[in-house]
Amino acid sequence: MRIVVIGQAAFGLDVFNALREAGEEIVGVSTPRQKSRPDPLFEAAGEAGIPVVATPDLRKDEPFAQYLEWKPDLLVFAFVTDIVRKRVLDASTHGAIQYHPSLLPKHRGRSAMNWPIMSGSTKTGNTIFWVDEGIDTGPILSQEEFEIEPEDTMGSLYFQKLYPAGIKALADGVRQVREGTAPRIKQDDSQASYEPPAGPEHSKIDFQKPGPVVFNLVRGLDPSPGASAQDGERLLRLYDASYRPGSPDEDPGTVVSAADGSVEIAVIGGFIIVARAQLEGERKAAAADLLEPGTVLDRPA
């Protein structure tokens, strides 16, 4: 079966390597246009002697003709951020399969790793699905569920659980397509949710919300883009947090204490212990180096 890998970055590289180790035949690779620092998948394809075309260029006739010469049986999407047009999908005998880090149809969209934690969910998962013209709407090939532990961050959840399992699931999906056993399970659109990309506008901490809500926001945005709080004229982002229930005497947002590089911040119903913080435009530092007891943090404007 002739496979084209469309993707980028470390995930695209690891999927590429996993497929080659499984003995799959990769006949072409498509990545974003290269900048000053070459993409790892682009470099690996070059080293393996596999032709590469820039994904945006597939809209043009000449690169698309080059793609057609590969005669793809299956497209494997491994972290795709460019829009892939229908004619690219239609030229592949079996279409395309893609990895998505949520239990579709929940959390469609680009920030599927952030929102389950931010919303207080206790589980998430990986989905391998067949690509159609919608956003994460195609039939499901396979799913795997994972617990969200009480102090999981977006980073720990993705890199320790979803990422390695996703590579294996995508490689197994390719095997199922090759063997003719891959299912196509229609998504239940009535259960679908779609959230926008988690950006600065979603990162502002409201200390008038219950403590668990504040804590979920901080860990759901760790390491990127980081939950933000205002200290006078200074904007800070908070990382490496834990939560302790309690009954603080101080107003929500007040830095109660500092010890071992961390600070303890009063919230409604408890305390958030923050180990690291970052001033706008600077490197991350021990939270106690940037915040001192008595400081009152507020929601950014």
C-alpha cells in the first residue's frame, strides 16, 4: 500500500519512523514550507530519499501533478495545520486517516488537549478518524480513553499519555486499512463540541471563580499559552501548580506565603501553590522570585 505522510514537527517525524519500522511503503511526504530551521519530518524524508512537496503548494497544478505521480493509496495526517483540499483527498485510493487528541466528537478543533482539563473533565483520549471536508467530523476508525489525573497539565497529559499512544494508534490504523479491516463509525453530531484555539483571551484568571476552576485553567494552559494574572502593571503567567482545599482568611488572589521557590495563592475554597511564573517577555523563574507575600493578583484587563 502506497502511503503519503502529511505532517510536521516531532509528531510527524515519529509517525514517519513508526510506519517505516512497521514495513509500510511511504512514497511521498508533505510538510509546511520550510523556514530557516528545517522541519524534522522534512529532513528525515530527505535523508531517506523520499520526495517532499510543501503542503500549501498542493493547491498549485505543478506540485499537485508531482503528488499524483506518487499514486497514493492512503494519506496519513500527522499534525497538519495547512488546509488540504478535496482533490488531494480524492486522489488517494483509500482517502486519509488522521490523529486527534480527544474523544471525538467532543473537543473538535485545534486545542483539544487544553479544553478537557480547563473544563474539569476527568477523561480524554485519542481518536483516529477518516478525513472529510469538515473539521474533525469524519468517521471514527479507533479510539482509546485516558484518565486525566488531578494534577495533570496539558503538557503531561499529551507528552506522557496521548502522544506515544497516538503514534501507535495511527500506525495500527494504517495496518487495518491495508488489511481491509478498518471500520468507519459515524460520529454522533449531537454530542459534538468545538472550542476555539486556546489563546491569550482564554488565559485570564478570574480569582472570583471557585478555586478548582482557577486550578483547572492554570493546568489546562500549562505549558502553553500559560494562565495569566495581573500584578499592578505587570502581567505574569503561572505554571507548575497544585491545589490544596482550605479556608483562607485572605482575599482571593492574595499571595499568602512563599517557600522553596513556590508561592501559595488564596482562592475561593482553598489555595493554589505555584512553582514557576513568567513575566511578559522574560524567561520562566521560580514563582517566589517574582511574587512576595501580600501581593494581590487580579484578572488581566
